[in-house]
Amino acid sequence: MELLANQIFWTAILANFLAQTLKLFLYYLLEGHFQWERFLETGGMPSSHSATVSALAMGVGFQEGFGSALFAVAAVFALVVMYDATGIRRAAGLHAQLLNQLVQELQKVLEKGPAPEPLKELLGHTYLEVLVGAFLGALVAFVSFHLFPAA
């Protein structure tokens, strides 16, 4: 029951939900139709991982204080997640893209056998996607804790 009343938790969940929803509409504007599966996918603009951890860290800061040890833990966690999104996960996505291209070229040359299932390419984020996600998360936390202060 305590979790249901935890403003930090719900602020982070809301930031994630808003980022994923925003992703749906941004891709609708770019592609002209909704791709509902994008709501559950990683990668793309804005980074929902960054929005979530940014909202989490800012929520901890607003509730516990920005000088608290708990804020330091949340902030470092957020930085690690955002660094990973632009580093390892992005590199894995770029590798998947290259491997998919190589498999397509090989299929053309060999002209036999079914092509394997393509690897997922949209895994990580650009710096801009992470920055926008982090800003969105901070904004959600600010609104949550200043317009709806805990009782």
C-alpha cells in the first residue's frame, strides 16, 4: 500500500509513460501512421529511460533534498543509465544495423535459403534523444512536486 502513495515512484512512471506516448505521436508525424508497437520499444525520441531516471532523481531531490545521500545515489544511477543508452546500447543497435545489411547482401549473392529474422536496430539513443528525455523527466518531476506537493 505504501508504494501506491509513493510520489517519487509515480512521477517516474508518469515520465516514462509520457515519453513513450510522445514517441508514438512524433513517429506518427514522421511516418503518417501510428505504429503502436513503438509504445513498448526502446530507442527513439525521446529516451523514456532517460525521462524515467531523470524524474526519479529529481523526485528524490525534491523530497529528500538535493544534498542528501539518496539523491546522490539516484543521480549517479541516472547518469549511468543515460551513458549506457548513448554508449553500449547505441553501439549494439548500430552493429545490428550493419549485420542486417550484411545478411541482405549475402542473401542476394547466395540466392538460397530463407533470410534469418532481422536483428532489432533501434536499441540506444543519440545524445539529443537522451537530453530531451532527461529534460522531460525533470519537467515531470518539477510539475509533480510543485503543483501536487505530498501531504
